[in-house]
Amino acid sequence: MTDTTIVRRVCVDQSQSLSKALDATGRKRRERPDWESVPCGEGYSEVEVVFFRVGRGISLDDMEKEYERRGLTPADPQSLAKVNEDDPAFADYYPNGTQWKDVHGAWCTITFCSWDGWGVIVDRSNSGWNGGRWLAGIRGHVPATET
């Protein structure tokens, strides 16, 4: 397996609602209406988002191990949305996503893509990731100043 990565740094409002973050991307979306489970932080921070591909289909549980193997945590949806807002064509060339568990322990995913007329898909899912998607992880947070 060739482990290719793409790294993007973004300044993101971690407290921003997912709906507002998705609106800012301008992408057509398909989402579930109940997003109380979306991880949120506080204030602004500079985040290094690392994109990688596993190169094969993989379960969400096994994907968690892939993040750990790379020293990453799954990117929060707001940081991922900010990357896709800053570079509107990024998902057209690099379909990308992240995952998290909701308050009930169910897997949730967000995927930015240009498949089937959708631009971003937010869902609860146990189907896993296909080998063509780039997964987004966070290496660390660097405090940023508001401008």
C-alpha cells in the first residue's frame, strides 16, 4: 500500500454549527435532520487536516485503527467543511470524509464528493468507506487569533 497524504491548514470556528459550515461550502447536500451528535469545540483554532487513502474498502471500526496507526484523530466535520469551503474543487478531485460516533455509539459519516449530483452527504452508517475516498484526520490544534 502506498500511503499518500495531502495536508491542509485551516483556521476554523470550532463552535460553528454544522449547518452553517455546510452552507459556507455552497455544495448541494443530503443530510439527516438531527445533528445533536456532531462534535463541536470552542472558538477559533488553526487545524492541520491530513487526508489519506487506505486503498481498499474498510469498515468504520477498522478505519478507527487506521487513524490511530497514523497518529491522527478523525477530523471534526467543521474543519473538514472549512477545507472544502476554502477549495471548492477539492472534493471533485479528492472525494473526502470523516467519521464520529453519536451519543448512542452509532457511527456517523460526512463525505464531500461530486457523485450522483450530491456535493456533501451526512449520514449514520455502518457500511464503511470505499477505497476511493480520502479520509480526513487531525494532527493537532494550534491556537489562532481572530482576524
